[in-house]
Amino acid sequence: MGGSAPDFRPATLRRHVLHMAQSGNSQHIGCAFSLIEIVSVLHSAVMRYDASAPGVPGFDQLILSKGHGVMALYAVHRELGWIRQSDLDHYFADGSLLHGLCEARIPGLEVCSGTLGHGLPIAVGMAYGHKRRGSDQKVYCIVGDGEMNEGPMWESMLFAAQHKLDNLVVIVDANGLQAMGTTGGIINLEPFAAKFEGFGFSAVDCDGHDLAQLGVAMTAAEPGRPHAVIARTIKGRGVSFMENKIEWHYLRINPQLMERALVELDAAEVAS
Amino acid sequence: MRSMLAELIAGSAERDPNFLALSGDHGYALFDPIRSRRPEQFVNVGIMEQALVGIAAGLAKTGYRPLVYGLAAFVPLRVLEQIKMDVCYSRLPVLFIGDGAGLVYSTLGSSHQCAEDVAALRPLPYMRIYAPCDAYELKASFEEAMSCAGPSYIRVGKSDRPAVNTAPLTATDAYFTFDPGLAADTCIVSMSSMTSVAHAAALEHGLPSLSVFRLKPLAEHTLGLLARFKRLIVLEEHSRFGGLASTLADAFIDEGMNVPGMKVLSLQEHFSEHCGSYQYALSEHEMSDADIVKRLRTHLAAAPGY
């Protein structure tokens, strides 16, 4: 547990992400920042899990289908003591533990989702397995709105509805940007909630950076149907010069920008 | 062979409550036994092969033992990346069945024909690959695959050629279907649908015939059994690239042995051109049963196997 209670405050998690990104000179900062509040709420208020170790049987499970946001989960796992500070310090160093995309060999990550459209079908299979056994375990799956271009996402949604997987909660990190432009300008999937409903889910929209709204939305599942939360988020959220900037899918942080970013995170924390 | 497969599936369901047979809406009669004896352990996922593999991976992660059934043209070809990342990466115990491999769906055309399943799967870590020729090879393959903790693939043909074996096999080792003795310097080697053809040719020419139906890891003793031959004739209803002949050549090289001369009769590098029977489709590759008889006679007349 790292000796102290985990701190899931968004600013803390974002600091971990920035530290990793700077240590590894990595991209995908914006992808992680848009789902910080989502993983924060899941781990502090929504999921039932054993914090002493990842993957303890019998508890709820989280699948990050949008593997590009993995630094947000690393930040959470750092707070839980599931990975070490030194793993963050040595991000991308030769022989280091953590890759830049979600990989199943890391305890607690469950799936490989650097290639998109894989996590949700696996999550659906897990939810179906729990359901068949009569277990009340839930499976939460964070997907990207860009990732929803992928066919297997919709295939597995059909299966989830057919088998009434009301133990499945899909959270769409709807930041409106994908690798080369806006989701609306590339493949417009709005209205998202209506599409999920059309596929047999219950679905709610919410502010994806509002902890209280997220908590309510994630627990609004109805019996007999899988549930979707369309979390309206901002790519790069939390650092003004990254927000809604597609280039922060790719850009690396330098010492000057790092300093500015940390000042903003500190200020926002004081203000809240 | 198919009735054996149907029985193996139903029997697995009866023995293991965690066994689930998953299909992407294929295999209509094949699943009759499991559907009548253990209906709750058969799941028709729907026509969605990609999600099918992901769902199977999720089920395996929750303690189930999934069998994923499809036509070889779809499982593994269409879902190769799902097999790689969802199943192989985590060494999940999923058994893949690729039915109708080769050209047996001759009248349906190239979409349903599959000459590249073994080649596609060979590089994937942890994947075991079987290519049985008859019900007994299938049974040995299936039972071994089910006893292994990781992923496996069984290539199932549908050619309905005569069975080679008349009694159950105790292992998946390579074995001589016919062995006239030590004088021959040439051996016919085959897998899956071609083993019956190879066996008939072996009888005709008085040459030994070796069946190799565990391709990966390559059946133990295969190279030892082949060490005494100067030349091999390889028969496979598969692409020349990455199938049995490639597997054997790779194994000789990896063992530091001289690669024997090989005459390879395999599918050629083109799709089916016209419609017709299974034997017609094979003939477009000079691989019909009659073509093989003729080619081997010509080949062995020029280079006798003794």
C-alpha cells in the first residue's frame, strides 16, 4: 500500500502522469488526462475491489479498452502501491516495467488494448462469465469515443444486450478528439447515448470531469440491461495549454511546460 | 471425423461444467449432440467473429474453458489479431477449431477456402497447432489440446477421405502409416486431408509414409524418424508458404541437420479460378487425387525411392 492511504484526487493523479511523461519523454498525455476523473471515481467510490493487490478474485474488474490512456491507470496503481514510484521514475527506460499502452501482463490491467476494439469484447466475455456463474461481480470498461469507430465494439454490445449483462458498465471517454481530428469530423457517432440505447443499453450523459456526476451516472444501471455512461470530457483536461489540443495526443513535455503545468494543477487544487 | 468432433465437443461439456462451445453461427449439425445433452454449454454468439474471440478470452479469464468454432477461413484468418492479443498474449486456454480447411468448400469460392491457416498461426507465441487426418488423429489432438493450459488450434478438413487409422492413437507423435522397411531412401510426409492420399501412394510405390499432425510444437521424434531418408515427398493441402514443408525445413535447420531434398506438392499461389467439385478445385493446383497419383508416378519414375 506504499505506507499511506491512496490519494485519488485528480490533481495528484495528473502529477503522476506528468512525471511519467517527462521521465519517459512519452506522448499520450492528453489521452490520459481526459479520463483522470473517471478512474478516480471508479477507484474511490464505485468499484468494489481489494486494494491490497490487483486482480483479487471475486471483486469488480476494470478494463481499459482505450489503451492510450494507460498512464491514468498507472497513476492510480501507483497510489494503490500496485506499482512502485521507481516504475514511474523509470518510465520507458531500458528494461523497465511499463509500456506506453495497456498490456495484460501488468497485474490489474487485464487486457492488451493498444490495438483498439479489443477491450470491450473481452469485458463483455468477463461480464457474461460472471453472469453465468451467478456472481454479482461487475465489469467496468472505459472506451474511447474514437475507439467506437471499431466494429467489434458494436458487435460485443449486441451480445451484451442479448444476454442482459446488467453487470457491465461501459464508460465512454467522450473527449471529441481522435488521432487526426475531431470525432465529429471523422466518423460522427452522435448522439452517442441514443446509439447505445438503440443497441439495448441504458445510457446517460454526464460531465466527465465532475466527480459527483460521474458517480451518479456510473451507478444508474437498470436491471436487465447493460449500462453506458457517456462521459463528456476534454482531452488534456487540467492543463490549459493542453486542453482540447489534438497535438497533445503526440507532444512531449519539456521542463518549461512542465513547470507551467504543475503551477496550474496546484492552483486548481487550491481553488477547489 | 465430424461425428467424432461432435462427440468430443459434447463429451467435453459433460465432463467439465466450465467447458463452453462458442460458435459464430456456424456448424449447424455439428453441435446437435451438445445442444441436446448440454444445451446451456453451447453459445451461438452471432455472426461476429472478432467479438467472438474477445468474448472467449473474457470467458477464459473468468475460469471457463472455451472452444471457438469457425470455418478456417474466418477462425483463424479473419481474427488473427484477436487470437494474438486477446488469447495468446495471456496464454489463455482457448481451443480454436478451424473447419473446412483447404479447398473443400469448392463451390462456395475463395472466401470459404483456406490455404494459409497453419502459416498464419505458426508465429504466434504459445499456440499449439494440430492438423489431423481422421477421427483418431482428431481425438488424440483434441484430448491433448484440452489437457494443455494455453491456446490450441485444430485444423479440421471435411474431405471425407478414408480413415488411415483403425484404432485410437495414444499420442500425437508422428508415425508411419505404412513402413515397408529400411531399404527406402524416400519418405512421403503429409498432414490433414493429404495423409489418406499419401498413404495410398505409399502402398502403391512401396514407400514409407509419415503422418505429422502436430505441427507446433512439432511432434517429437519427427526428425528422428526422417533421419534415415535422403529425400522427402511432402503432401499438404495448404500453401507452400508456412505449412508442413516449411515446418519440416525449419526444424531440420534448427537442429543443425542437413535438409533432405524435398518434393513439395502443395496448393499453388493463386485463388480458385472456376467453380466445381472439391476434386476440381484441387486440380486447379494439380492437387486432385488423380493429379497426385500421376505426379508421384512421374516423379518416382525419374527418381526411384530405393
